[in-house]
Amino acid sequence: MKKELYIFLGIFLFLAIGMHFKEWTSHPIEHIISLPDSGAYGIGFVHPFVFTLVVYLFFVLFRSVYRGIKKVVGK
């Protein structure tokens, strides 16, 4: 469970810094403060968590497929 949380947080930070690099390097506090007023695709202030969850679910799906193939081939 702890490992999965670290993976989720890693994806979150990767996406946040990757998508908003200029904002994080020039004015990070103002960027965080303006988060409640964001209108990203109509999701609002929870958009970072929604996008991270979508990417994390793809990651889990691919990891499950990989483990399944590895288990079948390994027999």
C-alpha cells in the first residue's frame, strides 16, 4: 500500500511539474493559491487528482497485463 502511494505521488509530481513547469519555477505559491479558481475541463480544483488517477489507472492496467503475460510465459 505504501509503495502504491509513492507511485501515485510520483506520477502526481511528474504531471504537475511537467504540465506547469513555468508556473512552478516562477511563482509556485500564487499557482497553488489560484487552484480553487481553475477551470480545467470543467473539473475545477480537483483536476490534478483526477488526471493523476487516470494516469495511475493506466499504469496499474499495464502492470497487471505485464504480470499476467509474465506468469503465462513463465510456466
